[in-house]
Amino acid sequence: MAKKKKKPAERGRVGAQAGARREIVTPEGVPLSLALADRGDRAAAFLIDALIIAAVLIALLLLVVFASGAALTGGARGWTTSFVLLAVFAARNFYFIVFEIRWRGQTPGKRALKIRVTDRHGGPLTNDMVVARNLMREIEVFLPLGVLLVPEQVAANAPGWAQWAGSVWIVGLALVPFFNRDRLRIGDLVAGTMVVRAPRAVLMADIGGAAAERARRSQADRYEFAPEQLDVYGIYELQVLEKVLRGDEESAARGEALEVVCEKIKTKIGWDRERWQVDAERFLGEFYAALRAYLERKMLFGKRQEDKYSIRK
């Protein structure tokens, strides 16, 4: 049967979707296909975060003014002004840093839009990356806003041509995401990060339940893993394995990825050579279920193992 030709509009949509995805290879050699976050989603997420910051700062300002006894229409005391300026700087910087570190690449705005920050090279998102990308926001976003909204205070004594040139340069930094295919801003380029769509976390019960059901049906062929074999990986590797098992319907290399990951895991955990030949998908599914249960048990006792580099106690 001859294949139905796609209309030009359909081809355009397929091309747009393909262009919005990037394939990265993790340090373990696992290829992952990630969907880039739309610029509109990133802008909306930032707007939500900015509104939260503004609400917190307004509440703080009212509290400080009330505590200091200064009227809103009057002049604030020197220490009040200094405190407010410091609070504004801390809020607009540490808000993003703290949330992205604790929520693994997400802020309230990003979580609402279902996007997250990730390492552009497939590794775990580190604290250094988060700090670097967010400190750059000061010259990417807040300084341009200052130039546009209150230019007389940002560059009051500079000549006209210098103010104009500075404004063009600063606004140009803010427009960088529109001129590269991965939609990276300066902070992403400096830190080695990118913003992607957060995958739906619906695989946990499916993988664990399917693996357990297969184990009940065939106890003789069940793969058993010792605690020392499970202890070599952490939460980050569990999430990577989840993505591999979930697969990507747009990727034709899922079977090959399963085989590659299976070989690496067997080597890493010292799997018995006499039982080396396994069904890759079933092996990974049962290893996933066992690793997830093992990590959850550790967390019940207050031991959170982030990744394979974590110090194990």
C-alpha cells in the first residue's frame, strides 16, 4: 500500500516538533530525547515567579514601614532603606537559586508550567550550575528592566550615546534566547544548562507493578539484587532509568538503548557472569523496582542518596 503523502502544513508541524527536541547522552551512555521548553512557557514561568517575589517584597516593605513607624508617604529611615534594598537583591536572586536547588531545577513558576532546568550534557544538575545561571539573571533581566524603567538612576551621569549603546547591549542580552536553536539565555550558556519540558511522572507504579507481576509468574527466572548491588546508584540514576524504560515513541533506538543500559548496569553492579545473558527490558524493569524500593527504605531512615557520587553511610 502506498504511503499517504503529508500535506505541507503537516510536514511543517512535524518539523517544528522535531526541532523542539534535543537528544543528549548521559555520562552512563544513555541517549535521552528531551523536549525543549517553549519561550512562551519560560516567560510565563518567570512572570509567575516575579509576581511571587513582588508580593513577598511588598508584604516585607509594609511590615518594615509599620515596624519603623515611618509613613508610606514620608521618608524612610536610613537603615530601613538599606534593609529594603538588600531584601530586594536577595529575593530576586536567592529565590531562584534556593528553589532550583531544592526542587531539582524547578521554581513555583516552572512547576506550574511543567518545565525544569537540566544539565545540557546529560549529567546531574549541580548547585554550581544553578548559582551561575541565576546570578547572570542580574545583568540579563533586572539591569535591562532598570535601564528601561528608571534610566536616570541606572546611568544618570552618562552621556546620551553611552546610555543608548548600553541599553542596546543590555536588551540584546535579554533577546539571546531568540537567536539560538536551543533557546538558551546567557545564564544557560555560562552554566551549561537548558530548560526542558518536565516529563509526566506516571511510570513508577507501571514499571514496579509489571516487574512484580512477572516475578510472581516466574519465580525461577526472577532477578535478585543484593543491597550492595543496589547501593551503587541513587535517585538521579533511578530517574534516568525511568526515562529509558518509559521510552520515546519518536525514537527508533529504544531497544538499542535498553541493551546498552543493561550492559552498563550489569557491569557496574558485578552481575554474575554465568547469568549474563538476560532479557534487557525485564532485567531493567525488575532492577528499577528493586532500586526504587531500596532507596525508599533508606529515605524512611533519613538517608537520601541523590546519585552514585553521594557519600553513602
